[in-house]
Amino acid sequence: MIRIAKRLILGVVTLSSIGLILSATAEKAVAQIRPTYTKNVDEAGRLPYQHEVDVSPGSSACPSSSFCFVDFPAVPAGKRLVVQHITALVGVASGGQPNLFAFGDDFTTNTGNIAIIQPTFTQGPTILGANFWSLDKDITVYYEPGTAPRLKISASAGMAFVSNFTLHGYLIDAVN
């Protein structure tokens, strides 16, 4: 009987010792696992960009009655702008329509363009002798830090009213 009691006590002590050793090592193993914090610098929703500009015929933005430049703010230092979408509403003199829509900064039609957008405007109503045209288009254009996006638009007849342009996209870290 004493022999059974000794074995039973020895078994309990052994199991207790093994349990203590396992729990101590398990806590250390769990304590060593730490989450890795990451940041996706190219995530589109991280720094969204949207900017709207109105341009009036007769202003300095329109050096002629049928040609206008649309200037947006410069890209902040350390960032790159990815333009993904553009919307526009343009008022053109009766009988006219937009015939050039491009990202660029040269006054001539075919030079200084970064991207030309097919003038796939949709004709809207005619109000007070002007045809209204709208554009809602996906595009991908990149701008580096310090550069300013510039659109140029021309129409077959003169611009008639304030035109409205909005760029949509996002900013990413520019690490070059």
C-alpha cells in the first residue's frame, strides 16, 4: 500500500512539474509573437484626392474664346498624384462642341500633351444659346511632387459659360 501511495505521489509531482515547465515555455513562446505592422503606401483610399476648378471664358485661363487651360494645385512634396477619373461640364456657343481635351500645358493642340482624352462628351441641354456638354471618364495619369496638373480644352465654337472640371484620384508616397 505504501508503494502505491509513493508511486501516486511521485506521479502527481511529475505531472505537476511537467505542467509547470510547459506553461512557462508556452508563455514565453506566446510573448515572443508580435504582430508585424505594415502600411500599404499604394492603397488608393489611404490619401484620396479630389479637386474641382471652375474656368470662365474671358478670364486669364482662356487665352482665346475657344481655348482654355484648367490649372489644378501642385502635388505636395513627397507625394505622387494618381489621377483615375475626370468629370467635366462645358458650355459651348450654340452649334459648337468640345474638340480637344488633354492633360498638357502647351497652347497648341498636338504638342505638350501628357494624355489626350477622346472628346467623348455627352450633349446636354441648350440653355440661353449655349450647348452644354458633360464628360465622365476613367483615365490614369501620374504627376510627380511639385508638378501641377493642367488640362487644356478647345471647342469648335467659342466657350460660352463657366466650365467645371473635377479630378479624382489618390496620393501615394513618392520614394525615389
